[in-house]
Amino acid sequence: MKPLPDPQYAPSDSMTDSTHDEGSKSLSTSQKVFHTNLDRETYGTFAEIGAGQEVVRWFFRVGGASGTIAKTISAYDMTTSDAIYGKCERYVSRERLCKMLEYEYELLEQRLRAKRGPTTRFFAFADTVAASSYSRKRDGDGWLGIRFQHKPEAEPSEIIIHVRLLDLENLRQQEVLGQIGVGLVCGGLYQFSDPVNLVKSLLGELTRDRIEVDLIKFSGAAFTKVDNRLMSLELVTQGLADAALFMPEGEVIQPAELLYKKSILVNRGSFRPVTNVTIDMLRCGQATFVQEEGFSGDQTVTLMEMTLSNLSNKGTINPQDFLDRVDMLSTLGNPVLVSNYMRFFKLAAYLFRHTQKKIGLVMGVPTLKEIFLEKYYEDLEGGILESFGRLFKHDLKLYVYPLKDKTTNALITAGNLRVDTHLRHLYSYMTENCYIEGMRDIDENCLDIFSRKVLGKIRKDDSSWESEVPESVVHMIKERGLFKE
């Protein structure tokens, strides 16, 4: 198996417009394809549905494809596709992609194992895509995957991704699909030992304004030590997506799979650690949320959200610290969202991309006070009014947990919070029209609990912290020796 070459020894790319700076060590799309076509150890099948056979086209155009391609197929007709891969509820879905990969890989190995097995790394690439068209005006999206051997005769490994195609024109979406597909094929075949760098190289010459990769999942023999939650974090930290989502058990999920047409309640925090306040905020927030008009309990998702800012320590994110916090949150049984949405109106826009039903944001009084600081909106032409217009554009409400004043012990609530004088009429408008609502029936025993104080007690070996944290989290912190530094 040959590694990807240094670009200076690969052919020039006359087929694409490179966006790399001069001297960049990143390979162009055609250079990646050329290298793969010259590698006699790799041999596989391409199966593509929707937007044309854009990925395999690269291998034909560059030349030498006979050394790489055993078969290419495009089963556009639904009846034909069902006859090959079996029936599926949705054709652009993870389920359809996995059926394509499984069928094509097994068929390839079955036919060629005897002849080429000892010297060949077999692979099957598949995608199922819905690009924009005259009848489909929204963003294109698709599922792409590769099942491959990391060495001859090895058990297969697999990488799947979900992408959003952000160009307005169908032709440009096809171009993006071809390039991201090549990045996935070559990344899987040659960078499987370094998944972080594989993620970094996926976009290649593409820019983030043309595509979003909001899910990636590694599995199989080459990835036994890969934690897909960390790979979700990589998508966000490296800018391939603004948010990534995974379930309590660690399964990564494409946001629309979970959020589509659901009511959503979000609790944002650093969760370092999860405390009894976290539990009480969720309890009170959910109790208020379910009383909203039109609420449907079986169609509601509660998300625990962490931003990159929540995770960062002086600009650095510790992967193990991230996993520890996620493991604590998993004891609550809710999905975890990792995002780069510092401002709430951007988080709201992301959520409303997937649903038009009710959305609730759970927060404490300090966070609500921050929202009313105009310095955060100086880059917006309409300032704080524009931000609020975007935040409350649809059916969204803030549910606010009270704060006990350190000096007076008075309870500060959504009802009596003071904001800057010139914003008081705006604040009154928001509360009177129920865009902002205080939580009721809180546990007053939680009002003296602050995560930073709990963290300080843990580091000082002050055992009183144990009464301020859920029992399951206490056990995890003590068992793993967490938060000692």
C-alpha cells in the first residue's frame, strides 16, 4: 500500500480550480485520483444514485481507471434500485447507503476473492444524493460511504458521511459531490491510520460555503480504537460543520434523523461537572414546556448542548475532558449537541432548519442577562433588535431559572431582572408576550450550587461536593478521578 505522495511529485491539476495557497502540501482532487489509479493494490466498485456519477467520473477523466474500477453502476429507477438493494422507506438515507455498501462490497469480494484476494485491497464506494432541481428548491443533501480493506484479506472497515450541498445551481452541487467523494475514497484508502487528518483532508479544494459535513462515522477493523464522538467534535473544530449530534449511547446521528418535525428543548452549559442544578433546570424547563399550547410529548427531543467555547481552556480543547463530560451527560439519557453557535439566534436558525414546531431554550438568569448586552451585536446592522428578531422569528421561548443574589440573598427571576434602562421597554415586551418565562416550582436547595464551586471542592478534596451532584455522576467522578486539574 502506497501512501499519498507529496504534491510536488504528482501531476498538475489542470481540471480544477485550486483554492490552495502556493506551496500548500494538500493534494488536488486529480492528484489524489491519479495516485489511486496507479495503485495496483486497490480495486473496487462505485455505485451512485442521484446527481450523476460524479465521483467515478473523476477516475475516468484522470486516466488509468482500469487499474482501480471493477464496476460502476447507477440504479436511478426506484424499481430497479429496490430489485438490487431491497426496498427502503427513503432513497436518500443512511439505510439505503448501508444496503448499497453491503451489497456491492460482498458481490465484489465474492467474484474476485479467489483471483485477487491475497494481493488486493477491495473497496466499494456508494452515494445516494438529492441535488437541487427545478422541482426541488431546497439545499441538496446526500449520504456517502466507503467500505474497504485496510490490507489484503482483512475484515472490512467503513466510513460514512452525510453532506449538505449549499450551492444554488445543480451543476455546482454535482461538482462538489464529485470532489468530496474523491476525498472520502482516498481518505479511507490511504489515511485510515490517522482519522483526525482524514477528517481535515476531506474538503480538499472545497470551501465551507459550498458544503457541510454534519455526520461522520468510522467502523470496522481499521477503526477499533476510534471514538465517533471525538470525530463529531473534529467536524465542528475543523469547520466542516457548525454542529454535530450524537445519542447518549455514543451513536452519531444526522440532525434531521432526530429533529425533523419535533419540538425541541435545549439546555446549554459547560457541564463541568453536571450538578443538581442541571437536573433541576431540566425538570422545571420540561414541566413548563409540556404545558405549552399544541405540545405533543411523543414528538419532543431534549438536547444537552456544549459550544466550543464551553469546551475550550485557553483556546485548547482536551479530548478526554470532552469525553468525560459527555459520559456524565449520557447518564441523563439525552442526546448531546456540540456546536460553534456562540449566539443563540444562530442556534435557533440551526434548529428551525429541521423543524417548525416549538423550541425552548433553558437557561439561568446570568445567561439571560448576557443576551441583553448590546456589545455582542455590534456587528449586526440592526444591533440587538435584529438579533432578537432572528431569535424569536418562529415559535421559540426562553425558560429562565432564577438566581440567588450573593449579597442580599434575594431571588432574581425573569420577572424582576433589571436590564439597561433604555432596554427595559424591550424586556417588558418580551416578558409580557411570553417570549421569556420564568421557571416555577424550583428546588430552592439548588440555588446555592454553582459548578465552579463544585469543581473547586473536588480539587480541594472537600467531600461536601458529593451532595451537590447526582449520584451517578458522583460515582463516575470518583471512579475516574476526574477534575483534579
